[in-house]
Amino acid sequence: MKKKIPFTLVCLLCILCIRCTKPETQKQPPNVLFISIDDLRTELGAYGKTYVKSPNIDRIASEGAVFDHHYVQVPTCGASRYALMTGMRPSKLAHLKNSAIETEISNKPEGANPESFIHHFRRNGYHTVGIGKITHSADGLLYGYEEPVSKKKELPHSWDELLFDSGKWKTGWNAFFAYANGENRQSLKKQVKPYEVGEVTDEGYPDGLTTNLALSKLKELKKQKQPFFMGVGFFKPHLPFNAPKKYWDLYSKNDFEIPVRDKPKDMYRLALAKWGELKSYSNIPTEGDLNDDLTRDLIHGYHASVSYIDAQIGKVMATLKELDLRKNTMIIFMSDHGYKIGEYGAWCKQSNVEIDVRVPLIISRETAYKNRVTDKTSDALVENVDIFQTLVDICDLKSAPASDGKSILPVLNNPKTKWDDAAYSVYARGKKIMGVTTTDGQWRYTEWRNSATHEILGAELYEHKNSLLSFENLSGQSKYKKVEDRMRTLLEVQFPRVKPFLQNDQPRR
């Protein structure tokens, strides 16, 4: 006679079976730590520049994918971040300005399409936290350099929490241009050097306060079950190059070589900006080259600032590991554009040259990719408009609206994957002249056009096979005609997107 199994025991066994088969479907979505650095070149240990002291960034790179050919759409802060946040290439003059997010997003009610990829995360159940400079504003709020702090968010619908500690500087913009004594470039009426060796701890400058906020917030986020998106934006190495003395001491000023100041032969006359950003400080001449001593001071300060930020990132990564959050946290590390520190006799950004638009991109998560190959460095041509769709794909979010970018997850799975044939950037010289440029990773081709008639005013072709710099414009030379014709064809693929906004200033969507 068979024994009957009690009904309650059967129910219990069923519940246990269900629980045993559930974990895969209830798997916690990955958290996202988005680290944004202002004015950072591809000059890090992870990019083969071993003289740069960046051990913490290099460690992130060793645990993820490093992109050697990542390009921004516009070589200036606000416009680049607008393209990044929306996944859309610039299509009108407003998209080329630092005010792009303010004019295109900040004053609009919430619509069907997300205002940014952060907004899309929020709509998909993520708790979103912004700390520091993620968009153009220093603290995510809209107000002028010398105005009182506003309560109006630059991205009004993206953040659950928007945090910033302005410390003794009192406002975000004062903190952005901060000096160790509590003053700032505005309060000092620009009568101050563009660098400072600070006899202070890491918290003696605002980025140290941003780090402390991030550490505290990570401990809070650890306690909640909801996945999080946390953006942490650091100011340095943006001007002024101010950093605690211990980071200056990592380098010797006289070890820095003076960059070649020569402009490329036959370079278009408006190709380089006049670097007014640097000239707004007191000891910078308004005309001519900087002397060698001042050049080395500035280069020294730039590298000290990079190492200062690297140390802050190290603290964030250590806390992430201590809290056992690292394995399920996707890290996106990138800069908004490149930067010149004396190359071509020029400084700052705002040019279509390779060194201004090619920037670091590291994507890292220990358990992110299904079929990861050994080589972690990719030569694939990727752009900052690709980040939106890539995050949607990796984090398995609901489909995002159509954008100009595409997910680079296939490249993350296999860095040798063949990818796009070209990357594109654009920048204007006032309202009348537009520079549109494309690269295939080796060659960079730029056309300077009349914004109204589209007449080509000048063209440039440079080779960058072995260097970010090139010293001869090869456009028009018969030897390179086939290369130039091919690059012109690649540019024509993108030009129809640019053409409408050269003619007028109408929105694309």
C-alpha cells in the first residue's frame, strides 16, 4: 500500500522548487557608475603613456575594454555632452554651443522620449544620482558664473538626486574655478595664474569634496534593493590646473618636453581656435607663443591635475569593492573632449584636429560580457553618440527611441569586431563658417564650408597612423588623391545630416 504524501508537504516542495528556479529571472540588473572627466586627453598609462601617473584609471582599464579610437561629435564641453546624453549628432547651430542642453532640454516639459540616457534609466526603475559635473553646468543647476545658485536643473527629468558640495566656494561655478584659499577666478577678476600648487589635502579643492559625497552615497545605495545609476563628474584637469602639492611632486617640471609648436603646413587659416580660455588668466600673453618655462609650468599642472583625479577615482573604486558592489556595477569612464597643451603652438580645445576630438573611453564590469576574448583593447571607431544605445543593450533596458548611435556590445564581446568605417565631428567658426570632419582611424579629412551656400572654402587631409599629431595638410596632392576621394565619400554619408542646420536653425525632432 502506497503511503500518501501530506498535502502541506507537497505545497512546501512546490514552493522550494519554484524558488530554486527563480534566481535567473530575478537577477539584479547591473548598477552603473558613470565617471565623467573634463578636458582629459588620451594620455594615461592605459593608453601606453607610462610617464603619466594614473594607476587607478589603469586598473579600471585592466578589468574592462579600452577604446583607442573613441571620438566626440563636438570639441567643446556643453555641445559634446548634449550629443552624449541624447545620442544625437548636432543638427543646428545651437547644438554646437555650451548652452546646448539648456536651450534644447532644460525648459521643456517631460515628453514621450527621454531627455537623456539618464532619464531612460530612471524610467526603467533605476535610482539616479548625479554628483558634480555631468552635463555642462558645474553642479547640474542653471545660473551664470557670477550669479546666485539656482534651483533649476539642467536635466529636469533625469535625476532622483542631484548632489554637490561647494564648500567654502559657495557656488558650483565658483568651485569650478576654485583656488585653495576659497577664492575663484571670478572673485579674483581673472588676475590670477592658471595653475596652483596647493598646500592642502585632497579636500582642499572641490573634486575632493565630490569624492567624499560619492563615497557616502555609495554606502547609502548599498542598502537599497533598487539598481542605481550614479554619475560622478570631476572638474580637473580643466583650467585652472590647481592640485594638491603631493600630485605636483609626482613629476619633475624639467622632464616635460616642449611640444612642437609648428602648425601643419597649409593648414586652413581658421582650423585652430585662439585659446581665449587660457588667455583669460593674468600671466598669459595675448599674442605669440608662450615661453618654455611657462609652457612647462602649465604642462606640469595639467599632469598633476590628472593624477589628483586618478587618486579620487581610486577612492571611489576602493569603496565600491569594500561594499561588494564592484561585480554588479558597470563602469563607464570617459572625457567630454580632448585638449591641446602646446601642440601646434595652441592650447585648449574647440578645434577639429585629432587631439581635440579623440578621447578616452573605458567600459568595465567583471561579469558584463558573454564571450570575452583576451585582448581588451579595441581599435573600433566608436563615438560618444553610441553610449546611449550601448547602455540600453548592456543593462537590458526597454528600447530607447531612435538615435544616431548604436550599441557597441559586439565590440565589447570581441574587440576585434569590424565596426564603423568612419567617425564624424563638427565645429563652427562663428555663424558663417562650418568645419565638418571625418576619420577612418588613420586619415582625418575636414571640409570648411560656407554655412549658407555650402561652398567649400578649404579642405584638410592629415594622416594619424602613428600619432595624434600631423604636420602637413595633404589635401590636393596627387599622391593622396585616392585617399582624399575616399574620405570625401565618407564625409558625404554624414553631410546630409549636417546640411539642414547649415542652412537654418530648425530642430531635427
